[in-house]
Amino acid sequence: SDPMTKWDNRLYEYQKDTCDFIEEAGGRCLIGHDMGLGKTPISLVWAVSKPDIKKVLIVTQASVVHKWKREIDTWTNWGSGIIAGYKARRPRAPVLICSYAVMTARFKELEEIAWDLIIWDESHALKSNPRKVKRVAAAKKLKSKYMLALSGTPFLSRPIELYNVLDMLEPDRWNLWTYGSKYCGGMDHIDGPFKGAT
């Protein structure tokens, strides 16, 4: 259908184009717009266009969980709730928002829910990093039909940092060995395997 009528008219044209991109990608992609260009409203406007999306999990930095709740109120008619801590009762709402720390601590509970969409805000928080192994392992347990990764800085210095997010978005497409060999300098980099760029 015509993008001028399909997407919320409060969006700018480039944001509507991004909604088209998400749709063409089957609702599983990385949105790498710079900070301030509206990744949050883009993802919400696209999501409300899908009648099969009824249960949404948004994982973000702790400092912006309340901002996400306000944006949901602005761009959707969905009810939302914040999972506020490690033991607090989970709100009864179609959209749940939590921090990466809460997701990591409560992933066993969260993986029992049949999510239609998971949004990983600031998805560079899932980059390959020995100090983030528990976070990444927990995130990879959570499954959904649709998945959006949002980041103004998809990777900061090395292509290997992007692997976890790509693997979550398209697990049948990516393999660490072939990705590392093709894009990350393979085994030949001076700092160790997959530490470079090719």
C-alpha cells in the first residue's frame, strides 16, 4: 500500500521509509539510525501496523525505561508496564519494558512467554564481550516471531561486536566461524582470532 497512508503521518518521510524497510525485512532487522532520528517511534509505528503483534517485550537501558513507556502512550493505544526489579511482580500488560539487568536476572521467567515482538533498544549492549556473557546468553534464550535491534552505534570498533545481534535476528544465516573469517580478519589478526576487519 501507499506509504503516505500506511504509516502514521506524524513520521517524517525517512522514518516511513524505515518502516517500509522493516516490513521488507520481515520484521527482523537492525535499525542503525543516529541518536535522535526516531528509532523508537519508527519501531512502534511499524509494530502497531501488524495485527498479529499482541505481546511485546522491550529491553533497554535502565535510564530510559520510563521514556519508552511515554513513547508507547504517544504512538500506540497499547497498555504497557515496567518490570521494575529482580523480584517485583510482573505487570499484566501487552507490552512489557525492562532493563538489560532485569532481563538477564529474569530470563527464565521471560522465556516462558510467547512474545510476538522483542525490541532490543541500544542493542550494542549485546556485543561480543567477555564481561557480558550472561547477558548475551540470556538474550539469546528469548524468542519471538518479530525482532528489532535498535542502535545508534551498532558496533564501536570491530565487526565481531555485531555478531550476536545478527545471530539473534537471523540465526539460520549466521555462523561465528564463517562470519569471523569473512568480516573479522579470521584467525590471522595480531590481537587474536576475529579481532580485525576484512
